Amino acid sequence: MAPPRAYGRLGTPGADRAEPTDPGAYQDFYADVVRTLRGEAPPPVTLTDAITGLEIIEAAVTAARESRVVSLK
């Protein structure tokens, strides 16, 4: 687990809290991508999850740009 100084923050301005950050394993993800491209394994992320991730990023960018809460459908 990452040290407390590296924790993410969740919440709203003035009402946020630290959230412990688990170490990633990007090397495993990209190894899975290689296996997928070779036809040896299914994608490491489903299409639905990939789209959801992009929608979340898009909402976060809009929220930051416009200083407002953006709801996800």
C-alpha cells in the first residue's frame, strides 16, 4: 500500500477524506493486452467497462472545467 502522503482524496472541497491507494500492476495489464492482440486471451477490460471509464473521465473533465457537479447516467 502507498504511504499516506500519496493517498488520493475523495469528496468535495471542504468535505474530503484520504483514500488509501493500492499499488497498481500495469505490467500485468499490458501483458494481457499483448496476449489479446495475439489472440491468446480475452481483453483485460470489457468494452462496457472501458466505455464507463471514458464516461467518468469525460464527466470529471467537464466538472473541473465548468466548476459544477456532473451526474453520470
